[in-house]
Amino acid sequence: MASTTAPLRTVPAPAAPAVRRRPRSRQQTLQWVALHSLAVGLALLFVLPFVFLLLTSLMTDRQALTTDLWPRHWRFANYVDVFHASGFLTWWKNSLEYAVLGTLLTLLSSIPVAYALARFRFRMRRLALMVVVATMMLPPQVVIIPMYLVWAKQFHLNGTLWPLIIPMAFGDAYSIFLLRQFLLTIPQEYLDAARVDGCGELRTLLRVVLPMAKPAIVAVGLFQFFYCWNDYFGPQVYASENPGAWTLSYGLESFKGAHHANWNLTMAATLLVMAPVVVLFFFAQKAFVEGVTLTGVKG
């Protein structure tokens, strides 16, 4: 007698209970409102001065001297007038040359030193690191007189920006320290694998370390570019006697004195000086923040 097997019935799984969100308490709501109000207030504190600069730069000469906050006639020609002012384009070129060359020389000279301090094992390594850190504590005003005598009397480079650019080819203590801190976070296994494949130290640095250290390199490059672009003390010491070697940060003071009654032009010139820094940081902020964050992970 054949036996018949009854079909198996699938029992539906019990539905997961719906998770209900607890409504916010009154205290949590007040904390949320207070926190966001503080954030909005701080944002306005930083943004409003830039808005004031922008609105004033678009006013006419007469309205800029009044208490008006909103332009009656939008005068975009102020920016054209600034570029046609005597010396402004020269100052722009000098600032760009100083910032770009200074940044490139700093990176080229600081990366090998940081790599050596992070990965090589040699005598006096800790002492060398201590010397690098100690130079960070030495303000430039302490050595400015002997440095000026060397560049002006021995090399006759006063009236130019070369006394500021050439020393960057010999490394920067702050850049070396930041890069060294980041290079310590790269696993040693990657470097060992490159050496097993036949790479020397230079090829290991170029092919393995530099691609992995892009965030730190971008952060250090931005730090150095901002420093050179905004440097006022250096051009004042070495290039003050030659208007053809002035940078924007130093020439802006002269521009302000020549247009002390034209606040609209002064504000337009100020925004043009700030614009490259703001734009550069806007496009590189992700790598910049990542590099700054990771440079302090390991000591």
C-alpha cells in the first residue's frame, strides 16, 4: 500500500515589531535649539564681515563714505579699476611667484627629511628630531638682523624676494614635523614589500610613500602657500625699497594710503587679495582636513 506524504506548510515568520521613536522631551528640544542657535550665531559672526566687504566694494565712491549698507547702484567696475591701479598686477605676479616657488621648494626639501626621520634608524635620530622641533620655537625676528646682513651685504639680494624664497629650499621645520607624523602612520609592511620587489629607498619614497601621503602633502602645501601669500614681515624687510618686488600683502598698505577716500576700491582690493586663498581652500578642504587630522595620530 503506497503511502502519501502530506505537503509541508510554510509557517510565515512573525513580523518584526515596529520601532517607535520616542518623542523628544522638552529638555532635548531646548538643547537642540540652543546648540543650533549658537552654531548659526557663530556662522554669522564669521560671514557678516565678508558680506560687508563685498557690499561696500560694489558701491560708488560717494555712497561708500555714508552709513548705507546696501549699494544703490551695483558698480562692478571697481574691480577693473583696482586691476588698472598702478602696481597692482605686479604685486599679484610677485605674490604668486613667491607663494608657488616657496611651496614647491618647501615640499621638495621637507619630504625627504621627514621620510628619513620617520623610517630610517640611525644614530642621533632623536637628537635630529629635537633640533627640528627646537627651530620651530625660534621666532624669525630673532635672526632677522644677521640674515639681512648676509643677504644684503654678501649676496646683494636686497630689494628682491629671493632672500625669502631661497631658504625654503633647505626645509621647513613645521612642514618636516607634520610630514614625519603622517609618515609614521603608513604601515611598514608596504615599504618592506616594495624593497622585496627590488625598490631602493628613492623608488620606495616615490612609488609607495608619496601616493599614500597625499593628504599630508596637500595640507603642508596649503599651509606654506597661505603663509607665503599672506606674508607681510618678510617683504617689508627685504623688498620695501623696491616697489617692483612688493607683494599683495605689503602693497595693499600702499594702495590703502593712495585711496584712503575710496573705501569701495580698498574693499575690492582686499577681496581680490583674499580670493585665491578662499578658492584654493574651498577646492582642497577635504584633503586638507584629512591631512591635518592624521598628522597627529602617531608620535
